[in-house]
Amino acid sequence: GVCIPEENNFSLSIKKKAQGFIDKGPEEWTQDQLNMARYGITDLVDDIRSPLSNSDFLGAGARLYETLGNFYFRSRNKWSAKGKTISRKIKKENTSLALEFDKAFFELYQKYDPQSVIQLAEKLLSPYGGLLFDKFKLEANENWRK
């Protein structure tokens, strides 16, 4: 950040601490977090595979863009990105994947063709067990149950 009115020892120590936090990276996802993300992506893939309406198709596609981007980074223990920065950040790490990501979503929105996005989702989820719907179960915390 920019120090206002000027840098001082305190602001420099805070910037150093923040940079250390950024450099350390986010906490690794647990298996439950990976499975929840896989389940959410699978649900969105199902929605674009068989949408109830054009609005459902567009909404699921928009949500899937962010969800797949987040999954790509977080499943690799990296800080995520949001919105328009997703493609740019992927490009810094994997140019060919960024091209595939952009192409898939262009086809989704320009041609209303979900096949490339579905294939992209399957590719990103494959190392973690693939799409997840059948027999997925997540128990509520015992303290939340009555």
C-alpha cells in the first residue's frame, strides 16, 4: 500500500508483516474443502449441461468462471483471483491453460456451447478425483445439530 502522509518505521513494519503473510500463501485446503469445491463445480456443470432457461445457463456460466478459477489456484495452495483478474493470473502461471480457459468461456457465451467448459472443469478436477455428485455427503458439525 501507499503510506499517507509518509513512510515511517511503523508503516514499514506493517508492510513487511503483510508481505510475509502474502509470501507464505494461503492455508492448504482440507479434503472436505476440496470435495465441497468439486461438488459445487459439478453442480454448476450440471446446470450448464441441462439448463432450465437461458438465464440459468448464463448465471451458472458466470458462477463457474469464478469457481473454476478459484479451484485452480486454491487446489494448488495459491492465492486466488476474482473476476477479470482470473485469466490474467492464470496466464502468469500457465499460458496454455489461460488460452484454454478463455476459449472455453468464449464458446460458452458466444456460441452457447458448454462442451469446452465442461471439458475444462473435468480436466481441472481430474487430479483430485473428478466431478463429484454421487454419494457425496458432508456431515454437519455435531454442535450444529439438535
